[in-house]
Amino acid sequence: MTPLLCFVDVGLAADDFMNAPHAGRILVGTPDEQDLRELAVGQCLPDGIDYHTATGQIFWTSMGMPPSAPNGAVFSCNIREAVQRTILPPGAVHTPKQLLVDDRNAKLYVCDREGLRVLRCNLDGTQLEVLIKTGDFNRVEERSDPSRWCVGVCLSHATGKMYWTQKGPSKAGRGRIFRANINFLPGEEADDRTDIECVLHSLPEPINLDIDEKRGKLYWTDRGELPLGNSINAAALDQLRAIEDDSCPPSWPGRDYELLARNMHEAIGIKLDLRSMYIYATNLGGTVCRFDFDGKNRMTMYENKGTYAGITLAYL
């Protein structure tokens, strides 16, 4: 069975550049490049996207305008009907980035960049809770520190762990990937958790995440500087160890992780097709790419039709 490709056009390449911040689209395509279908238009800087299999709902984040202001939101619609619903209204999140649907527990996970948080809520937006807090977004010096910015998120139910990226300053080689328990330890909350571990550091600029539980691998995009950035990467979960501090040697391909593919032109979105063994990835340069799981046999599609961010798959 071939999946539908559901992905985000941020809108920055719109013909009317004055309207670019409100020209975002949620698009549906296919691996054989059938005509794109616009599921939602007029979106304000959309970014993350995922699909809930049981209900056929597509969920996506909107960073709001300007992204530095606390006016982000989360929306959804049925993949067949395109009737938009508000899940988290503008201002409920600051600057939401990657969004993950936890099919097993019917939950949404959202990285809130300038909000300095990883959030979780029900599929209807209720019971919104803070899982990770990297600072106080009301303090300008903390909100403007990219080393605190949470961008990508994924879950490993097999190990009970949640992984997220803190991308660091643009092209600076200070990106990190962290993990913690999916659920709090008894008596702990976001402000005082003791289970947070940095497992990869000094990365160019890690963005979105996905995970292959069966094979025990974490995958991510990196939009940092060449030669290691603008890439697709993977690491074995059972080889990841807690990094005590920045004095430890930088995480390095061939030793700590695999560098699978390069030259991605601002890599953002990633989604694993675990049925057909493909990696789908997007970039702001305006390309959807497909790779084998080893990063080889790159195929490009839907080139120069937008500026692409998050991507997910829908099997109908």
C-alpha cells in the first residue's frame, strides 16, 4: 500500500511576498507526484504536522506572526473533508514547531521553541501540560537563547523515553538531543525533573526527529552548516549515553551516529515509512526527498512548489 504524503508549505516562497507570513498551506501528495491537493490554505507560518490513524485527522502547528510573539496555535482537519478545527487557540502555545501524534495513547506532543517547552495534550487540546521546561519564556534573555529552543520531538514506547532537540544558534555547531522518561517520576514536575539526559551534543543544528522502534534507531534532520549539516542522520538507541557536560568530545559521525545523506538545502521534516523502508524528508529549499533507510537512492519530488517544513504519512 502506498501512503499519502502530507506536508507543510510554510508559505515563504509565495508570489506575493508581502503576504508570505499568511500564505502557508497544508498539502497532500503521493510518492509518484500526482497533483498536490491543498488541505488548508492561508495558514500563518505552519510548521509541524502529523496524522492520527484512528480518526483520519491531520494535526499541524502554526508559529504565528511574528514567531517571536506568543501567538502560536494548533489546528486539525479530516484528511478527506478539509474542515479546519482549532485544537490549541492562538496564544495557548508560543512558537510551536514539530508536532507528534501518539496513536497509542491518543495524545499530541508539541515542541514550543521560544516557549522553551515540550508540551502534551489530548487530541482535542484539553489537559495541556508542560513536560520539559528549559527556561522562563517571560525572561527575554532566556527566550532569545537558541540553546534553550526545543524544536523536534519523538517517543520510544519500548524504552519509555521521549527525545527532543535543542537546536542551538543557527549554523553554530551547538545543537543537542536530549531524552527523558515519557512520564514524570513520582513527585516530579517539569521544573524539577531529575531524569533529563543529553545524549548527543555539538551537532550542527538538529531539527526534527523520528524513531524506528523495531530496529532501535533514532533519526533526525539537521539544517546546520556543511559538511555535517543539511543532512539526515541516525543513531542506535542502545548506544546513546548520557553526556555529562560540554567538555566531553563532540558527538561525531562514524563514532556516535551515522551521517546518512547530505546536501539537503535546509533540512526540516522527516518521517519514516516503516512499511516500505523509506525515509521521507523535506527542506526549506522546496523539495520532498525519499531515501532508502541507509540514505542511498535519493529520489526528489514536488520541487520548487513551496518552502517545506514538517511531513507525515497517511495510509488510508
